[in-house]
Amino acid sequence: MSPFDLDAYLRERRALVDAALVRLLPGEDVPPPTVHRAMRYSVMAGGKRLRPILVIAGAEAVGAAPATVMPTACALELIHTYSLIHDDLPAMDDDDYRRGRLTNHKVFGDAIAILAGDALLTLAFKLVADNAALVPDARVICDVVAEIADAAGTGGMVAGQVVDIESEGKAVTPETLEYIHSHKTAALLRASLSVGVRLGGGDAAALAAISDAGQSLGVAFQIVDDILDVEGSLEALGKTAGSDARKQKATYPALHGVDASRREARRLIERAKSRLAVFGARSAPICALADFVVERKS
Amino acid sequence: MSPFDLDAYLRERRALVDAALVRLLPGEDVPPPTVHRAMRYSVMAGGKRLRPILVIAGAEAVGAAPATVMPTACALELIHTYSLIHDDLPAMDDDDYRRGRLTNHKVFGDAIAILAGDALLTLAFKLVADNAALVPDARVICDVVAEIADAAGTGGMVAGQVVDIESEGKAVTPETLEYIHSHKTAALLRASLSVGVRLGGGDAAALAAISDAGQSLGVAFQIVDDILDVEGSLEALGKTAGSDARKQKATYPALHGVDASRREARRLIERAKSRLAVFGARSAPICALADFVVERKS
């Protein structure tokens, strides 16, 4: 049992992030209203805010306050949301529900959904640039822009989505599955922690440690996501359980079984936590988040 | 008659840009190859490279060399290309040809086309961040990221595209048409010149002048584009002439007639050139480009 109160931590940080998102997104009455409504519809659909909270936890691990990284924390949530909107399109995964609500294109149509995703990705980089006002060295902001772009583009998230789509209905090797997981999900989770440490003023050793830990945590997160898709229900997930199997998506439990998958997720989380030792007591939130990632039910 | 040899200028700058694009885009053999092939397919389809050349011309107007702004110049071309790929999708304008070749989704499918567009937009911001190595003050790079994001997002290009789509088949007021033109096209053209001046070390007065000139030039460019769509041919344009009318798109000649449209474009170009006087002889390339924009046949 950890003495760290993760529930309170998540509640407080999520409230900070939600308030910042409301403030930083263009208002629904700002022209053109359609796209701004579509952007807010998906961003404010109430996710876990895992990526922004990881940015904040990364900053806190090196002693910086949440406020100093908030624009970048929100940027990571916008990038995550854009990827969900585009992934859900008929041309991609063709999903009707997300987080228990109709997907963006089901409400606003495919054209506005594509543009809302494009706009969220664009706004994300604006927010990172705006973060320059909160840190002493603007060169760090340039590094953060580059790291996020690497993690979100064809060196990360987009690459994972491409290979995921190309693997549908095919027999997938463990190596390909590892590639999909480490790019589609882990890259952005790792970057979230890493840019938090960067903006918080962490040195090269801190960046190496957080990057390793973030990679392990990210892959573990995706493995648990796969398990939940097998075991979960619509109520808990807000999306149709078993949808991966129905679409013949490559998943960790399909390849290795549920028990081995859960063991692998736990092993990765232990590895992540061992790399976090360098941050001492300040890593308590990330360690608790790591346990949460692997034990969560939705 | 201007003594400035625009043909030679465009040829030389375009060669520099094309070489840089080849170097900066991920290779077609880099995994996952599909999306990298799709990105190169559209970027290397041989456009005019107007936006990167405007970035270079902006830098030259304040005495900086093309090499110091090349990553950002390429970034503007990637953003332009991403917008074309997404605009051409069946869910948007549903175009089969662009620059005389099949559109991206006709070759690679809708899913890869969406992802290739997303990846180009993401890579664009990576290139701007990389430009930090070539300028003395990283804070300028943050300003450039913010300005490009404003011009490409719902304060600019995306806003114009949204209103354009929403106006199809409807009677459009002159004010709405002005909104579409100034956002969909002019915003990114203006930003191209402006970030060139910014990276080249221009002061506030230079930025104000170039921003005004860029806005006029950008609107004139779109008006001429509309005229060419009425008058042009598939050979010259690489796309089907009259396609705007067929889709009942709002255009300047449809609202004001071809003669008045051409007069308005010329008036805007004269206004742009008068604002460029502050740069003296160094503005010769931009002035020649402005004349070219309004006199071009494709």
C-alpha cells in the first residue's frame, strides 16, 4: 500500500487541467462556431486527462509547479483528442461511440471532424509556444516542440496508427505488435512525462530516466487497454467491448493470452518505477500513476 | 518594366526549396514506408513553392540569407500540402486531380491520406523548432511557431475552409467571401512573409509593413485563383477548370464579375507594393512576386 493519495492527486490535477482547457480553447461563439463547438465537444467529453497529468507529474518530479507547464499539458490532451477524432472516422476505425458519447463525425459530419482534428493539432503547438512566457529559457520550448512532434508524427503515434491499420485482419508477429504499441500509444505518453521534466528544468540524467520510465509505462498502458477491451463492458469503457477482436485488430492478449499480458504489464511497471528512483520522494505521483495504469478497470 | 529577373529568382529559390524538402522529408524506405511515400507523393508533386519562396523573400528583405530560414520555409510548404490533401478528401471537396496528378487519397486510400496530412502538419512544427539552430534568439522561434499556428488554425486557414464548406450551394455575401479569402489563403501567405522577416531579424516596423503587404498579396492571390478557375484550362491548372462553379463555391468573379475582380487584385497588389517601400531595394523580389501573383496564367 502506497501512502500516496492518488485519488485526491488525480482529482485535483484533473480539475486544474479541465479549467485550463476551458480557458485555452476558443469559445463556441467565436467564428466559425461549428469547428469550435466540434473541438470542445471532443476535448470536454471527459477523458482521464492522463497525458496532461503526466506532464504535470513530470514537472513536479523535478520540483516545478503545475502552472509552469499547464499550456503544454493541455497541448498533449489536444493532440490525444485530435488522434481519437481522426481514428474514429469512417475511413479509419469507423467508430460510432467514444467515451460513452457519439463520436465527433457522427455529430458534426466527416468534414468538420477532420478539420476539428487538424485545428486541435495546430492549436497544440500554439499552446507549447505560449508556454515560453513561463520558462526562463526559450530554447527548452524549441526542444519540447521537437519532442512532441517526433512523438506525434511518423516517428511515433502516426506510425503506430499506420501499421495498426495495415495489420487489420492479418496475422501479426510479436515484433509488429510491439511496434504498434510502442509507437501508437507509448510514444506520446513517454513524451508527456519527458516534456514535463524538460520544462521543469530537469538535467540530462533526469531526462534519460523519465524517458525510459515513460516508455515502459506507455507500453504497459496499451497492454492493459487491450486486456480491458477483451474483458471490459460498454458501461466501464464508454466504447463497445470486444471491438478490437471484431475488427481483427492486433492485441497483446490475442497473441499472448490475458494472464501473460497482465504479467508483462506488471513487469514493465516495476521497471518504470525502478528508473524513477533517481527522483526520490518527488516521484511518488508517477509511481502511483504507474500502479493505477496497470490496475485500472477502465 | 522591372529590371528584376523574377524567372531566374524563382528558379533558383525553387531549386533550393526542392533540395531542402528532399533532404528534410523522411525517406520512402523509412518505416512505415506507406505514409512516407504518401507524404512525398504530394509534397514533391511540383507546386510553385510560393509559400517557402515568400519566407525566403521575407528574410532577404531584411538582409538574411535563404539558408537561415530554410527549415521554416519547408514547413510552410508542408502545411500547404497537408491542407490540399485533406481538402481533396471525399468528405471535403472530393477532388480526383491536383497538380495534374491523382489526388493523394485516390492513390493511397482515405486513411493513409488523412494520416499523411496529419504527419505533414506535425513535421512542419518540428522543422520550425529545428530552425532554432540557425538563429541567435530562440524566443523568435516560439513567436514563429505561434504565428504559423494562428495562420493555419481556426484563426486562419481552417476557419476559411470551414466557412467555405458551409457556404457551398448558398448565396454568399461579399463579407463572407472576403472572410473565406482572407482566412483560407491569405493568412498563410501573409504568415510566410512575416515569419521570414521575423527569422531574418526584422523589427516591429518591418513586421507591421510585411504583415499588411502579405495580407493584400494573399487576398489578391485568391482572387486571381478564382479568375483562373473560371478562365483556365486543365492543362494550365492541373485541375479541372470551372470546378468551383460546378461545386457552387463562392468566388470573387461570380460575385463581382471577372473585370472588377482583376481590377481589385491589381489594386491590392499596388497597396502591397506601397507598404514594401520601407525595405528599399531589398523588396525587389517580393514586389516582382506580387506582380507575378496577379499576372500569372496558372
